[in-house]
Amino acid sequence: MAPINYNKWDNIELSDDEDNFHPNIDNNLMIRLQREKRQQREAEEAQKKKQLEADNSPEAKAELERMERTKKLHVGNISTEKFNSKHAKSTASQSANPKQQAENKVKVAALREGEFADGYEEFIKNNRELMMEYAAIDEEDEKSEQFILEHTQLLSEHATGFYLLQCINLQAEGKTREMRKMARQYLLLTYVCDLAKSMPGRDARDAIKPLFKKLELNQEVAEGFQDHLEKFILHVKQRAEVKKAEMAKAEEEETEYVTLKKGEQVGPGGLDPAEVFETLPKVLQEAFGERDVDALKAALHSMSTEDAEYHMKRCIDSGLWDPAGASNEADDSEDGVVSAEVDD
């Protein structure tokens, strides 16, 4: 079995729905800023790719390959499938029609780079419960074999992409036991898909029983699988640590902001957070964007007392700053509001 190439997963972005902001800073507003920034970045990349494709020079092709290699992946663009895995039992009329039989074969698509997003979200929506049921099987290979035979929609790179993401997320959350169990189910499914893709023209289900039989009867194959599993688990742990570190320090590109649409939201004091954010001094905008309370305090201390109090009151009235959010933060002031006073 050829080793799995993990390179395309090196740029995975974990969900931006994670609660990784300071409690005083409104999560929903900052998440929206991040998402709009991501959408703007992807739109710019799409426009650049069109220009490079039109250029068609060796330099343009090299740049396209680099962009594809370094493209950041997230749940919206992580995987896709090319064929629908629908199977109907053979009938006498089908047996008499080889062409119709061929069309009913289950196939696993060998996808090209850049085809990951098509249909992924719909697949997850329709099959999440089924995929989690398969992932819950705990080292019962006979049960796993039967489950895949009965649910051939799992023979999809949508499914394997989903399991890979879930493994990294579980490890990032410290749920190593659950991650190891899901990793084993992921690798079994990946072996089946890889074997099926190596048999073009045949039904993908023809790969299921032979693979599980080898794992059961051939000690060398079983040991090879276990060794591959341990290497994969190590890789997941490494990727989870990298992503946790990236999330903790906020990527440099996320320090640029996309303005929220005005009129979408009103804070507790009746002010529009989008309008207030636009009027903040740049140093305060950067502190909010970086979710750095120390930087926010430093910015306020660099202003006059009057200006600092004016801007903080507007941040509170618009909902950009939540004074109640710091009730559990030992290092914040007693009322939960960053001090707007400056040293004499």
C-alpha cells in the first residue's frame, strides 16, 4: 500500500468559530471580521488565478502551482467527490445490459488538486450522522467491513477529508482517546479507497472484503497497517500543535480588516459597532483585531484621559467591548473595563 501524502493538509485552518478571543471582545464580531477577511482573500486569489491562467507563461504556471500548494484549507474547501456513490441491486434486465451495469458501479474518484470544495458541505450535511456512527466502531474490523459494505457512500474523499479534519480537531481539544479511535477508522477507509482506485473499471466494493481478509489473515499486512496508524497519529498530533500555536498568536495576514456592513447590528448603548470601529484610532483598531488586551491598555494609556474614556465608552455602547466578560479574569480591573486613565 503506497504511503499517504499528507502535504495537502499542511495548510489546514481550524474552525474560526472557536472561542479563542478575550472574554471582553465580542466573539461574533471578530469571527465575522475573520470570515470576511478570508472571503476577500479568496476572491483576490481567484482573480489572480484567472490572470495567471490567461497569461499561460512558464512563470505563471509556476505561480499557479505555488498558490495551489500553499492554499489554506478549511471545512468549506477541504474535499470533494466526482462520482455519486449510488448502488441499485442487479436485476435480470440489468444483467442483460452491461452498459447499465457499468453505470451502477460504485467508484471512488481520484481527484485533482483544486477540486476539494465541490459538494463537500452537502455531503457532510446528508451523511454526518452515518459517518459518526462508523467512527464510533472501536477496533471491530468485522463490523467496520460490514458497515462500509452497507453504506458505500463512505467510499468518498469527502468522508476521508472529514475524518482527517475531525482527528486534528479532537487532538487540538485534548481528546486523544477519541482521536486514536477515529484515526483507525479513517485509515481503514483510506486503505479501501486507495485499493479501489488502483482497480479501474471494477466496482469499489470489490476492494472491501479482500482488504479486511488480508488484515485478518496476513500478519505482515496487519503489522504494516498498525505501523502506518502510529505514524498517522503522530502526524495528527504534530498538525494539531502547529494549528494551536498559529491560532494563539494570530496570523499576520489577519491584522488587515474588512469593514463590517453598517446597520447590521446595534450595541447595548445604541451605537453601530461597524461605525464605531471605523472611527477608532488605528492603534485601537489593531489592538482589537489582535485580541490583545495588553496592547489595548497600552493604546489607551498613550492617549489623554478624555480621549481614552470617550473611545472606551463608545466601544462599550456599540458592543465591541463587553465589560461583563472579564468577571473571571483575575488580571483585569474590578469592573471589567480596561482602565481609561493615564499615568500622570
